[in-house]
Amino acid sequence: MNLKKSKSNNNAKASEVPIFSKEQIISCKRYAGRKDLLNVLLESNKMYSFDEVDNSINNFLKGKVN
């Protein structure tokens, strides 16, 4: 687990958000039912916070069907 400083807080004590690799996210109990979806949405060489993952899932699920 790494930490990423929040962009919204400009104070010297910027809040830090934990970030995880794709493999760590997929192995979380929190996303146990979404492993296949996360394998498609997430990039292997990138780190993600839980908020970023949740937003990606929500954006995908709210997408238009043609």
C-alpha cells in the first residue's frame, strides 16, 4: 500500500489516501464480486484509491447501451 496526497487540500498537512495496485484491488474482499469487471477497467501498471475504483465501476455501470 502506498499513499497519495489529496489534491484538494493545499495545507502543509495534506491528507493522504491509500493507493493500491490492480492485483491488490482485485484480491480485496470489498471487490470480490467485481473481479472480472476490474480486470477490464484497471490498468496493471497504475495505482488506484478505493474512490477511483468505485468511480470507475459506477461510470461503467451507468454507461449507455446501444
